[in-house]
Amino acid sequence: MRTALGSLTLRGRAFVSAGVTAVLCGLVFSLDDLSRMGVFLLSLPLLAAALVIRGRHKLALVRSVSPLRIGVGQSAEVSLHLRNEGRGPTGLLLLEEQVPYSVGTRPRFVLDRMPPTWERTVSYRIRSDVRGRFTLGPVTVRAADPFGLVELDRAFRSTATVTVTPKVVALPPISLNGSWTGSGDNRPRDFAGGSAEDVTVREYRRGDDLRRVHWRASAHAGELMVRREEQPWQSRATVFIDNRAHVHRGSGAASSLEYAVSAAASIAAHLVQRGFRTRLLSASGTSLGEGWHEAGATATDTGPLLEALAVLAPETAQRLDALGPDETHARGLVVGIFGDLAATDQAVVNRLRHETPNAIALVLDVDRWSRTPGPRHEEPPGLRSLTASGWRAVAAGPQDPLPSKWREVGVAVRRSTAGERVS
């Protein structure tokens, strides 16, 4: 009763105040009718509180979210299955789902007089323009009396989590360097014939070059098998993202950091689908996700990479770190996404480059993200130093589509490869 009386609405409090005033005035001026009117006004909130307590609801709630992982700008459907497990009907109930404002407004549902064993499913949609991991729930239930004098709030305990991954754009296929890619037309010619140690086979897939059919293995297996002549390091790729706060400009979804995260997500997904075992490294040298992610051809295969980038936060460290010591043996492709590089970062950048013969860099011209840009440069300051260190580097700004920058990477790789052959 005390809880219900503490949940009096403004109308209920007005009735109590009017009732007390009427009773006191009736006693002072010996007006029995006024006193009876005051008692009546006081009794209404008490009766309303009794109705709310007696009609204590017993609701069961099951929440489902489909899908649990969405991309920026995509939507998911949330379903709330409600069931009245009480012996009697409920009164008027107002349900409100607690959700972050970044995924939408808080949905509200009004349910009136639900009989026993009553069931119903209500749904709403969420959408976010920012990446992250968000908690949905709990649901709060507000029970009210028919007169609007008392409102009693309670809450379920269950919640659900939805992950909003960075924006991923499709990238065009490019030649990443014929001497080390290890897949498709970029395979090294030295491995074309293969050897007993190097050659592995897999089932023939529609579109495979018939010249790659391994006839001896096909005869043994009873179906067409094709060669997979890959060295252990050939199809590995490391995507390095510089997520230090001070090397980026802008804020929110329009910042250079978000461009870098989207670029890392797109490139990592592209490499996984092209057959690379891929890992993500942050500016501190920490491996994001679960280390190496196996190659695949579907969106499910890139899920762990995207989830790791969904919760990537800017780091406060001033210095750039490098690969962990246990990973320096893992040669292969390295793709670096850098912000405003300083001279103190050069040693780490050189180390990244020298641990692999194949390094690609996307350098963000962060001054173009700044509201108060400094002196304009024809190219970002770090671009020239990266190129001098042997990186195939291109610059990008906020208005530059990532696919066009990726094509420029392919052009830089072809020019570099042609220069190496000439020399």
C-alpha cells in the first residue's frame, strides 16, 4: 500500500490535497457535508491504490532479435512475446522498452485488461547510424488504475544485445602482386607445376581453370579435383588500423577515425572473401577479435572481424606500437590504415614494412576532416615517408570513395611491380 500511495499521479495528489482541505474545513466550520465530501475525495486514491495492488500482474516476457548483428544503416526486428500467467485479468498496462537513443526512440505499448493465459507478440524495429554494441531492455511495466490516480512501475530483468558493425563497401578485385598473393591469376609461376610437398587439392568448382585439374587425385577420388599450390604464408593478410585519438580529426560518424574503421572493415572482408587468412591489429599491436580469421566466401565468415571493429575505441597512447613478437614470423600481405603520422612513428612503420615484402598503406589526409584546417598539403605528410620506406601508399580524404582508392592501390602495386622487374 505504501508503494502504491508513493506512486500517486498529479491527479491523485490533487485529490488527496483537496480531500484533506475539505475535511479540515468541515471540522473547523462544522460543515458535515463538506467533511463527507473530503472523505470521499480521500477514499478515491485509496481505492485506486487497492485496485492496483490487487490486480498485481504476473507477466512473462520472451525477447527475440533478428538479426543480432546488423551493419550501420541497417535495421533489425525486435519481438516481445507477452503472456499473462496470473489467475485474474490485469488492469491497464503501459509497457516501455529501454533502448539507447542511438538505435531509435523507446517503443511503448498499451495493454488493457488481459485475461488469464492471454498471449500476444508485439514488435518494433531498430536502426543505428553509428557502430557499437547496444543493450535492449529491460522492459518497464506501468500499471495504472482506471481513474488515472495511481501509476506503479515495475521492470523485467531480461535484456538482449545487438551489434552494429561498421559500414562495409564492396571493393573491386585488384592485382595485389603476382609474386605473393597465392590465389587465382596472381599465383606465382614457380608453383605452377607444384611439387609433392607443395600441391594440395580440393573439389572442382564451376569456373575453375581446367588446366588446374589434378588427374591422379581425380582418378583416386572418383571426381574432379583441382590443384591448390599454396605455401603456408601465401594467403595471410594483416590489416593494421591506427586508432590513436590524436592522429584523427572530426567527431562522431563524420570523423576520420570512422572512415578508417569502415576502410578496415571493407578491406578485411574483401581479403577474407578472396581467400586470405586475415587478422586485425590496432595501434597498440593488439590483435582484434580472435586472431587469425579463416578465409571464406560469405558474410558469416567475416562476422568476427566486423564485430571486433564494431567496438573498437580510440586509444590514448601517443606512440605507435608494432606486431607482437610471436607474430613476426607470419609473412604475407600487410595493409596499413594510418592517420596523422609523426616522425616518432617511423621506426614502427619501417618494422611493419620490413617484416613483409608486401605492404599497402591508406593514409588519411586528416586536415580535410578538421573544422579549422591548417596549412594545405598536396599530400599527407606521412605519405612520402611511407612511400620512401617501400609501402605502396595512397592518400584518402572524407569525400573519396573507398573503391576508387582501392583501385589506386592496384595501380600503385602494378607500377611498383613493373619497376622491380625493370630494375
